[in-house]
Amino acid sequence: QWQGVIEEYRDRLPVSADTPVVTLGEGGTPLVAAQWLSEQTGCEVWLKVEGNNPTGSFKDRGMTVAISLAAQAGDKAVVCASTGNTSASAAAYAVRAGLVPLVLIPAGRIAKGKLAQAIVHGARLVTIDGGFDDCLRIVRELGKHYPVALVNSVNPVRLEGQKTAAFEVCDALGDAPDLHLLPVGNAGNIAAYWKGYQEYAKDKLASKTPQMWGFQAEGAAPIVRGAIVEKPDTAATAIRVGNPASWTLAEAARDESGGRIEMVTDEQILTAQRELAAREGVFVEPASAAGVAGLLHAKANGWLHGGSTVVITVTGHGLKDIDTALDHAKVDESPVTPADTDAVARVAGLA
Ligand SMILES: Cc1ncc(COP(=O)(O)O)c(/C=C/C(=O)C(=O)O)c1O
């Protein structure tokens, strides 16, 4: 039975023997062979399906560590700013530890599945008349003046937990891949993976480190443009961030790994989301498809060498944001059909 991130990688995490382990069995997510993407690119492509975590995104990896340490420290409340998945995860893990979750979210731009999670877990929800970056600025100030633990990815223990995904990739493949692709929003995850890959290579558990390729949405691409984006805008609301907290760490991951951070349009992201579901059977929320859009973009631009081993992290489950999926679905809404077998056979294209 998989014990969750802390028990599986205890000696690589900033926990001690008397840290209470607050877990929902996070981690140990599937590494799925992507046949269609492999055919399209001539590479060996794998998907690290992080939507399979307990609250539906990779955030659980960092939250189990952050909340366990907050419980050990005797904190009574935790606070975070979020585009949705961090708050969903913080709420679930906090209540398990008997802590009060206080979450700040940007008005109007949070996927309903994530909002539902924060609400049903009983988080204290504050909807800010502003963007994610405003929420983050405020929680940093709250952390300074009130007895609350800050559990955003500005808290390094979050990235410690998130680096375990790189360990799992190496454990599953027997080595690090040549390339690792993933979305970049607040930019903690690309930094976390890079840290994990470096640790495994140092300990000779991998023969190399991969190039880290991060992808931002064109309307929210501060790292690509080299400037803060005052009004970030993208349908991929999870990565609608104009001033990433881990900007410097993400650039270090890009440069030290010989990788790249590029941008893809919303059109490319939503097409990748649809293609991934229709061809590989993997349904992810829009932001999570940015790495897949990035792979197809890289292939079209000739950046991709055939035969490379490529891992793409798809970061959150598609059920988080069904509104966007349905808005852009190409499905022809079939009219309600009479409860008659012959009629169904005709509508279903069997007859
Ligand atoms: C599905 C999904 N995909 C990609 C990202 C980007 O990861 P980072 O580059 O490490 O920020 C997020 C991030 C979400 C939040 O930052 C939050 O929940 O506040 C996400 O939820």
C-alpha cells in the first residue's frame, strides 16, 4: 500500500521523527505511455498524471509536507493565495490536521471544481477584487502580522514535497528522461522538479538530468517576456499569474538544465486539452495541457530531436474545470432520443 509522499521519501524531506504525518496518500501517480504523442513526435513520450492526486492536482505533494510541519509547529491556521488548486489542497490537508484554512482567491477567475473543494472542506474563503498576484501580496503581509502559517509555494517546504514527482519519474523509468515538460504559472513546480532531478543525479540514482522545458500561456508569460504582466489573461486560469513568486528559481532551472521557457496560445492549450482526451484518454484541466501544447509547438518549430525520452507533467484533473471543457467541446449535443432501441441504433450510427 502506497504510504504517501512523506513515508515514501522521508529521508529526502525536511521532516523529523516527531513530525505528525498529515497525508491523504498523495503521490505515486501514474506515468502513462502517450502513444499518440509518441507517433506525432517520433519521441518516447510519457505523461505524469498528477490529476490522480487526492485533491486532483500536484499541489498535494507540497501540502502534505507544509501542513505536517505547521501541525508540528502548533500553528492554528494556515493561509494561502491561490488560483484554485493550492486552496483546494490546503483546505483538505488543513482540516485533516485540525487547522483552520484561510484562502484568498481572485474574483471571477477560479474554476468551479476548485471553488467547490475549498467550500466543502470548510475553508474560510476570501474572494479578492483583484488577481492572483494581489492575493499573494496580501497573504505575505498577513503572514507577517498574524499567527498564521503561509503555505503558498513561497514556503520552500512546498517545493520540497513537489520534487518527489521527479523521484517517481526516475524510479519508474530507471533513469531521468531527456526532456521534462510542464506548465509554468507561479513557477514553483519547474523549480521543484529541477531540484528533485539534481538530487537523484547527485546520488547516482539517475545517470543524467533532463532539460526542463516550461510553458506559459501567451497572455500570462512574464518569464518569457522578461517583464511583469500587469493584467495576465488566459483561459488556463490556473496559470493566470503576472509576477511569479518563483521567477528566479524557474530561470535557474531553465538555464542550469539547458532548457527553455516558452509560451503557447490559449488556442494551442485548448486544442491540446481536447486532443489529449480524445486520443490518449487523459482529461486534464486547461493549464495542465500547456506542456502538451508545448510539445506539439516544439515539434512544429523543429526544437525536438526524434528518439528523445520525454515526460510531460499534466498537473490537474479535467473535472476541475468542466465549464471550460464544455464551452470548447466539439461534441455535437445530440438531441434527446426516444427510449426506443431502433431510434437509438439510428442516432448512434449503428443502423
Ligand atoms: C493545474 C495547474 N497547473 C499548473 C500550475 C502552475 O504551477 P506553478 O508554476 O508551480 O505555479 C498550477 C498552479 C496553481 C497555483 O499556483 C494555485 O493553485 O494557486 C495549477 O493549479
